[in-house]
Amino acid sequence: MSQFTEDELIAKVQDGYIVESPEEMTEGYKKALTVQLTVQADTELMSAPAYWMAARHAPSTNTQVSAHAIIQDELAHANIAYRLLEDLGESKEQLVYGRQPHEFKHPYGFDQPLDNWADMVVANGFFDRAGITLLSDVYENTSYGPLKRALVKVDMEETFHLRHGEVWMRRLANSGGEAREMLQRSVDWMFPMTIEWFGLPDEMKRHSGQLDYKLKGLTNDQLRQVWMASTVPLCEKLGLDAPAHWDEEKEEYVLDYPFPCQYVAEDKEWLFDEGEISWDTVFERWKGRGPMNEIYVESIQRSRSEVGGWLADQVAA
């Protein structure tokens, strides 16, 4: 049992106290940290099969090797987060192999197929940028010491993923023709997808545990602004259409479409013209998961039996 009450721990972490062990945590702190780490771990894990399938479309052997290096990094990042969860009493074995596909807590974006090389590099440029935005905030502000130290390595490697995406987005944009058109189609569906990534608008946010316990420092809308502050100028520089612009009067980036709005997964199309929908409808879509959810999870969980069988054969030999 924690030596602190909930109010005492909140006051201490807000004043700069760093939590180093579960013995210092209240139930509220531990629950909020567990949810945060689970989302982090699941997101890193599910990016691997998504990127693996997209890497098949790499234009050369060298670029495929780069994509595989990113996949290796993502699996290592997932392992770090799952390992931290073990310190909180969770079972990594159960989390990776014991859950049903719909029980994983990664963003809806990683339930979508990445159908070509443009999808792959925009995912690096958009999704990995969202990861950096979120984890950089956690690194700067988290009150949990083991996570802060672990994120030093993660941040450096995620920056490589982002640069890979930016370099290739620039190459495809400069190539013109079909390559540029394919790139724009990827931007069209992934930009709104990443905007959703950051969750509810601040005025609708139901829980503030992560902020109260100083597990992160910025709100959802602030994180969205940080992401757009890099992403919109990148698209503008490359001559790509992004559905957002800088509003001089508001001094912030503003979306050029209803938010949130309906998404048709089969067509990778956002129905901007149909207007704004409720967040309850968004939650229903998230809860139902996307078209690749079962395939991606099965590809991860299948490795357990395949590796186990190979090891058994080696021992028998």
C-alpha cells in the first residue's frame, strides 16, 4: 500500500517528485500508468506487422532493409513498455499472447492496411510523428522515473523513423506523376486518421488522471497542435494538400473539415461532406476495430507457436 494518499501523491508529483517503484504508487496512479503503458506498448507492437506488410512494396533492397530496421526498433520499443508493465504486476506473456484482437489498445490507425510504399512512408511521417509528439511530452513531464529513462533510447530511434518518412515523402513528391498522386492519396486518409489519434477534444475529456499524476504534460488539443505545427508546413513545402491551415486570428492550426467525421475503412475515405458526427459514433468505430486488426494480431501471436515448434525440433535433434 502506498505511503501517500491520492491527494498527497498528486501534490508531490506536481511539485516535481519522481516515483521510482510500485510501492510509492496509489491505486489511481498505478491504474493511470498501466493504461498509458499498455497503449504505448500495443501501438509499438502493432506497427510491426503493418510496416512488415508495407515493406514488401519497397522500391529497392536497401529501402526494404531500412524498413525492416524500423520494424526491429518498434518491436524493441514494445518490449520496453511491456517490461515496465511487468514491474507493475502485469504479465507480458498474457498481454502479447493472451488477449483477443479487439482487446489491444493501439490507435485505430494501425488497424488499417498500408497498401503501398507511399502508405509506408507517410505512416513514418505522420504516425511516427504522432508517437514522437506523445512520447516527447511524456519524457519531458512524466513523474515515473523508469519510463523517463527508457524513453531516451526510444526517442532517438523514433526520430530516425520520422526522418525516413520525410526523406521518402520528399522523393515521391519530387518524382511527380503517379508517385506523387499515390503520395497525396496517402496523405488524404492518414492526416485525419492521425488527428483522431490524440483523442477527445479537451472540453469533452472525461478523465484527467495522466495530467493529475503528471504522467504527461500537454492536453489532447495541445498535442494535436504540436503535431500539426510540424506536419502542415511539411505538406505545404512538398506541395501536398493537407486539410488544415494556420489561423492568424486564433494563433493556432484549424482543421478544414468537420471533426470528427465519418470514415469508410473499405475505401480509406473520409466523408467530409456529410458533416460532423458524434464522438460516440467514433468510439463505436474504434471499439469495432479496423479491417486489419485480427490479421495483424494473429501474425504476432502465431510467432509463439512457430518459434516454440522450431525450438522443440532443435532440442529433439
